[in-house]
Amino acid sequence: MLTDDGHPGKPGYLSNLGDCQHTRFQRLGDLSDLENAISNYEKAVQLTDDGHPSKPGRLSNLGNGQQACFERLGDLSDLENAISNQEKAVELTDDGHPDKPVCLSSLGISQQTRFEHLGDLSDIENAISNNEQAVELMDDGYPRKSARLSNLGNSQHARFQRLTRPEDLVASVSSFKAAARLKVAYPHDALSAARQWAEISHRNGSLLSALDGYRTALELMPKVVWLGLDTQSRQNWLFQEQSEDLGCLAATCAIRIGHLEEAVELLDLGRSVLWQQVASLRSDLELLREAEPELAAELEKISRQLDAGNFSSSLLTIGADNIIHDQRSAEEIGKIRRHLVGLWEGLVERVRMLPQFNYFLRPVPFDQLRQASAAGRIVIINASKYGVDALVFGAAQSIDHVPLPNIDLEMLAELSSEILLRRPVVPTEEAQQRYIVRHLKPALRTVWNDILVPVFNKLDVSLTPNTAGPQHQIWWYPTGPLTFIPIHAAGPGHKEAIDVSQLIISSYVTSLDLLLRAQKRHRRGAVHGLKLLAVSQPNTPNLLPLPQSIVEVEKLIEVAHLAAACSGGCSKEDIMHLDGSDATVNRVSVALDSCSWVHFACHGFQDPVLGMNSAFALRDGQLRLSEIASKQLSNGQFAFLSACHAASGLKELPGEAMHLAAGLQFAGFPSVIATMWSIRDDDAPKVADHTYQYLFRNGLRGLDPSEAATALNRAILHLREDPEVTIDRWAPFIHFGI
């Protein structure tokens, strides 16, 4: 506005303004921003001579804006103008100019768009030719070459779809493969290319090629969801890239060609990515210390600094004698964190160069993952758009594949929505009964008929309850929308009919890698005796009272004292009860550091957007998942989370298990009981009492957290003896871990 048209800087100012407006349009979608951007691009072009070195770039920007306008409004004249300006940009740019590939690629994209709308073969031929030139003009040292290769792959695939020539399909996949494997590519570009490689191959029956593409994409995921980013940014990337969906697609592909072990490995690689990233910072370095003590010490120091900053806005400064939290601005911490991650990655590569450490912090192979099922069977139910399958295995048995042709991903999404979204906001007795009859039971009946009956037939599980109660344990590994369905409550739905809880003992898996870590932690650090923390919060500010929480905890303490009296080894100091005003965030957090068993009887909630903000509601505030997960508890054995929504998770990221139960398990409690949705204040004490009566039956010396799933199963069966207890009241109680 303040610059005359004759001023040499005017075109540049206009172009920069147009860039900003175009970017804001891409972010917010306000059409006026795009119209203003195009107007400013046009003025910049008009004020720039053809011989000016910036003219091609400004023409290309104008063309890109016009193409975006066509995609928004569908006016073909916008696309024609875009191609005209992009052609002129190409003509004005020498082959040696660094902007030539960009101009060629933009032109190719617009020509492909016109082909897709008008069907003129000359457009797609020209698009391929221009994209090929763009690729040829860039050497392998340019990160953006990956994006140019992907554009070429897209145009080749468009011609394949029109002419169905096999050579075009081969060329397209080859372009995407080269884009994904370019060493200097930006991770997001490489990941996008790998997905295209896999998807196109999968759709066209080239399953070995597809599997290679899926594996490449999953290996690239940690580079996109980079450890150097803050937790919220990584969560956003996981949502955008749908990491679990990628793992499920990979598993389906592997299953179809009989690579069952690889299916398990790839599925687990796409699960709980955030937890696995942090777990890599807490790896056991004992063997490395023996081989390279200095390298191990350096890696441990940086790992501890990064670990401290995973869930908070601080970093650890580690000096000679002490460790302190270093509070700086978010920008400064971000820079330091990215630097530390670079150092950490370099150290990991140095470790891998040692002969005996080639597989250090690499994905866990199946022969190790299967050891997570030491005491029973694992049943994976993998759901993708290409089908639903169950994989059944134990620590020693081979994998059994159970096809599930009568259900698909869309049906599972509907069933999950019926259970999640139809729950009454005001839980009156009438509303609850309507929900059970119309939504919950029909959904569980479908899961029983179409999933569980075929699985139980494969496992030779009798569909007649044992009079002594269930004896065998299954770890359920659900994927996608099935994550929100209480499999353990499924049944045919008839009066006095059977259901899963009457047949087997159920536990749930967040990922095999994390379950395996829990098994190892339990075996390595078995703690004898009891160090109990019990938290009750009957009156939480601004929340409904929970009067039974005191009764619940008092019964627990009574059972613990009786067990101690029988076997000894437990003093009053070993049982800490924080009630009401004593249950502050700080006191509970500190007490967690030294306890081996913990019981929460309070309000809990799942943050639906930022999973790490999920929390227990205490007297003076919230004990958040982020604070719990930042802990490394060496004595933890068992946690009972008698709080609503403690195992809910994020609807858009089910496989990430961003809930309180997973946080307690990750922090050091290998066995956790929690809740999938809200529970009644008068049910919780009964379930807890029967659970602890079983766990403490042999005194303190007989305490075994691996019996928690059995104890919960028995407690639920006791609760259900009351005919007034409906399925929605007992189904939310769930067990994770060993």
C-alpha cells in the first residue's frame, strides 16, 4: 500500500503477501484469502519483466493459486489459467535453474488434474513427461526429490487406471518406491510415498510388494512422529498419519500371503508408538555397560534428560552430584530437545555398530514377542478395510489363523459407536435399560457370533461354563474400533445365556512389546511383602460425591491387615491411606514413588483431545497421566483404578492407549485393573472387596499380581449374582498386563 508500482521491491512484497494469504487459506479454508492471494500474485506478475529471475516463480505461484481455486470452486477457466501460467513459467526457466523442477512439477500436477476431469490423454502424457523431467533435473541429494518422484508416480498411476497397461502400474510403484527410499527425503514425503506404494500394490494384488511398502512406511513412522517433538505434536502426527490403521493394513497383507509371524510384528510396530518411543529411553543398558561402559554412561545421561522432558515442559540438567529440573521457555526447551535427540540417535547408531548390538532398540521379533503370553493365549483381532482376522498363539504354539468373513471394519465401527455414543447422558433407570436392550446387547451379540464363536472353536473352548469358574486366560489384542468394545462381556444375549466372562479369564493388551516389558519387570523385580497406597476421595470440589469410596478403601485396609496378621511382614507404615483433604496431588504423587500396590477410589476422566491430560481428580487438583507416566517405579506390582474412564483411550487413536491404566502400567505397575467407562459408586466397593479377598487369600507372602485377572473375573461373577446388576454395570471393569 505504501509502495509505488514503480518501486523495484513492489512485486516481491505482493508475492510474499500472496504466499501468506495462500497459506492461511490452506489452514483455515476462507475463500477470500485465496482470492486475495491470486489478486496479489497477478499484480506481482504484471509488475515483473519476463527477463527478471523471479518471474517464473511468481507465475508458478499464480498458477498454483488458480489451481487451488479450481479445486475449491470447480470453474474450469481457473484450471486453464493455471496451466497457461505454469507453462510460461517453465518456458522462462533454464534447465540448470534450481526452480525448474518445481515449475515442471506444478505444471504436471495441473495437467493431470485436467486429464482427470476432461479425459484428454494428451494431458496425462504431458503430465508424465513434465514430472519425468522434474525428477531428472534433481540429483539424489535434494530432499524434495521424493515429492517429485511421488508426483510422477501419481501421474503414471492415473494413466494405468485409464489404460490398464501393466507397465504403467510397474512404473508407478517404482516411482513411489524410489521416493520412499530416498535417503535425504523429508520423512513425511517418504512416508506418504511408502503408503502409496503399499496401497497401489495391495489394490492390484501385488501383495509381496505391498508388504514391503507397508513395512517401509511403519519403519518411517518414528521419523515423522519424531522424538524431538513435544508430546502433543507427536500425537497430532499420529492422528494425521493413522499409525494403527497402517499397522492393521500391513498385518492383513501379511496374513493373506501366510506370513503370520510378520503380521504380528508389523501390527505391534504400529501400536502404542508414543509409549514405545519413551520405552526406548528406558532400555536396560546392563549388557552395554559391560561391553562399553563410557558409551553406556553417555547414552544413559542423555536418555534421562529426554525422558524427563517427554511429558513436561522441563528438561533435566544432570551435573556431577545432582539432578535438577531446568525451567526455560518452550522455544528454548524445544531447541535443546531436538539437539539432544540428535545426540541420542547418534549414540544409538554407534551402539548398533558394535558386533553384539546390531539389533539394539530395533523392533522386537516375533520369537520374543510371543513370550508375553507365558501363562495363556493371545488372541489378536486385526481389522482393516481388507478384512477382519484373528491370530491365536501362545509362548510355544504356532500361530493359528481364524478368518472372520462375517464382519468387517465398517460393522465394527458401527458397533463401537453404538456402545460409546448411545450411552445415556442422564443415566436414569429407563434410559439405561433402553441403552442395554437397543444398543449394548445387540453389539455384543454380533461380536459373539461373528468373532468369538469362531475363535473359541479354534481354541477348543467349551461353550458350557465350568462349575468351578473359568480356568484358562486369554489376552485380547483388539484393534481399531474393537478397542472400545468389552469383548469379555460378549454373549448371545439370551436370558440365562453364557458369555465370555463365564468361560475364560480375560486380560487386554495395549501392545505385545509393552506386555513383554511388564512380564520381564515382574520376573526381575518381584517384591515380597506389601507397600500399599490407598486413595479415597468422597468429596471432590465441583464433582459428585463418592461416599462409598471410604467404605471401599476401609475394607481393603482391613483385608490387608488380616493378611498381615496371618503372615507378618507388614507394619502400619506399609499401608498409607490418603483420604479427602490428605489426598493432594503432591502427596499422592510422592507416595506413588515408593508403593508396590496402589488403589484409587476417586473420580477419573479421559481427556478426549489431549490424552496425556487425562487425570485422577484429587482434593486440590488433577494428578495427570503425564505426571504418572514420567515416573520410573521400581517397586510397582499392582494398581486398581476404581475410577471412571480409567481405560477409555482416545476415539481417534485407539491403538495408542493414551489412558490412565496404560500410564500406570508404563510407569512400573505390570498388572492393572481399570474401567472402560463410568461405574456406580455402590458397585466399585463390591468388586474391589471380592478382588482383594482373592488376592490376599494366602497372606502377604502369597501376593501375586499376575492373579489379578482371575481375581477380577471372580469378583464380577460375585457381583452378577445380584439379578439387579445389569451388564452395563459390570462390563466396564477390565484388566491389563500380566
